[in-house]
Amino acid sequence: MAYPPGRTTVGREAIRALWERVLADRPRFEPEPPLPTLVGGDLALTSTPPRDGAGARAQVVRRQPDGSWLRVLDQPEFTPPRA
């Protein structure tokens, strides 16, 4: 997971610990409307444009044998390129 910005968090336990810290202060998350999901076989790309115009958020997911989807890449903060 590419979070916090400029760093990566790898592994189930590390990601769980990160979210425990993020959620400890009970932040409020506002839903953001998703862009169309792009699906190619058992991979899909999902994304949302943040309301604050700060770039984009994107995830790549893989279909599992049971039909569910597992996130394999998570980039919660893309910043727009500088001109």
C-alpha cells in the first residue's frame, strides 16, 4: 500500500497496524464517486477523483477463486503532475 504519502506499507500486519493508527482518532471519511472500473480478465483497476482536487486514488484488484476481489495494489494518493 502506497501510504503514508511518499512511503509504502507492505504486508497484512503492517497494513492493519497502519489503519489502527489512522483510525484511532475516529476520522470522518466522505464517500467519493468512483470512476468507471476497468476490468481485464481477473484484474481490475478502480479509481476515484478526490473532492479536494488533490490528484487521484487508484487500486488494482485480482479476482479470487471464490469470485471475490482482493486488492493487490493500493495507491491512495496520486498528486497531479507539476507543470
